[in-house]
Amino acid sequence: MPSTRPSYLKLHRTGELARRAERAVAMLGECTVCARKCRVDRLHDPKPPAYCCTGRRAIVSSALPHHGEEDCLRGTRGSGTIFFCQCNLRCVFCQNHDISYTAEGRTVAPDELATLMLRLQDLGCHNVNFVTPSHVVPQILEALVPAAERGLRLPLVYNTGGYDRVETLKLLSEVFDIYMPDVKFARRETGRELARASDYFEVAKAAVLEMHRQVGDLETDEEGIARRGLLVRHLVMPEGLDETRQIMRFLAREVSRDTFVNVMPQYHPAAHAAEHPRINRPITLEEYYQALAIAEEEGLWRLDRRG
């Protein structure tokens, strides 16, 4: 049974959490925080020419209890989601493009971000769930210090598109208890076309391996609520079952056959999907069931079947 005390509290007591935050913030000076490695100055430029267009402060779209996440995250009281603007992927089909493509949110200082975390705790949420955090890891770590000082005690969820640098993830060891990456594409051509990231699968594989090294397979408490571990999401795409197989094979053979995987059926054309004929349609029910069968054929068994 996993500990009921989140691991970042120990780092805070020893001062290591503050030291990690300082190291992460320094990375903003010539930014290599995420896998884009734009190498621009985000410390001093409020609107830097970085892919994320995010400067010294994080930009938050919303912070609220979310009841649409996986059962092990939402439980009965919701997952405390903090949605950051300006995703570092911005997939052409993004169903949250009104958030991920824009900076139309609230710019928050560390104490303000800490207050949002504590408010979600006061509302009874089971966890604090950071959505699209890859480009704002320094800001999150910086805010965790006052949050921990002021009584934050919930597990933290790193809810990412998967385009994360291993070097940055290492700063998060024993900070995040739950990692929830997407693994979207396997072919370089698909990554290039749909997210301007031809190296997406290579980057995501290295990131998932590091996440699993840190937290292992997903563990839940007696009520079925996630306390620690890895949970992988895969959105089934039109004409994409060959890539689904490559991804499931990677998870089963290189990560763990006990990996908890949510094979998601809710793809529909959004954002700029109409400009890409192959993905300009919803998936069929047959494609979804084939994707589930592929996961099982590759040896995975802990599958979220709510779809």
C-alpha cells in the first residue's frame, strides 16, 4: 500500500524542494525546460519567442474540481485540476485548443499558484492535477514551496502531452506521486504533421521510462484512489491502429505489463483537424475495440474501459 503522505513533503522539510525550484528557475534563462529546447530568455521577457510563449510567470486558464478524469483520480470529490495555457505541443486536433493555443488566462506569481492548490485542497479534491505542465515545471516547483509551508498535503498529478525532457523530469523525482502522460504517435511523419514534433515518440518513450523509474506501476488506496504510480493515456486516432500497436508494444515490453492504460475513444475533429483529411472524422466504434484488442494482444491488462 502506498504512503498516504505525498513525497514532496519530505523534500520540503530538508530544503531540497527549494533547491530544486532554484535550479529549475535558472533553466528559464536560456530555456531548455521542455523538449522544444527553444533556448530563449524566459526569465526577463514576458512574451518570449519561445514555442510556449510563456515568460517568467505561469498562465492559468482555470483551477477547479474536475469530475471527468479517470475514476482513480476523480473519486467522489473530483480531481483538483489546474489548466495551464500555451501547451508545448499544440496538436492540430487539440480538443482544448481554446486553452492550449492562447495566453488568455491569469498570470500567477508563486504565492498565487500556491493559493490555487490550497483552495482545491479545501474543496475536498483527491489530488492536485497539473494539466499541460511541461513548460512551467520551474513555476510549479517554485509555488510548491509556499504551498507546502501553508499545509498542502495532497498527491500531485503530472498530466502531460508526453513531450518532456528527461533532465527536467529528474528534478521532479519524489515531487510528483502520479505521472499521467499521453503517448500520442509512433511515426515520425505523424508527429511532424500533427504536432510539429517529428521526434515525439522518441522523446515520449524516454520520458515515460523516467516516470516509471520514479514512481513504478499505479497503486491505489482502499477506496481505489490513485496514490502513486504511472497512468498512460492513448487517444485512438483515425487510421492510426498501426501506431497504437507500436505504443502498446513499447509499454508492455519496455515499461511494464502492469502499466495502467486508458485507451481513449473520444477523438473528434477539432481546432485545425479539417486541414488534415486523414483525421477529419471521428473514430469508429470498431477502431476503438480494435485498439483495446491490440493492447491486450501486446500483453497489457490494466485497461480503463469506461469508453
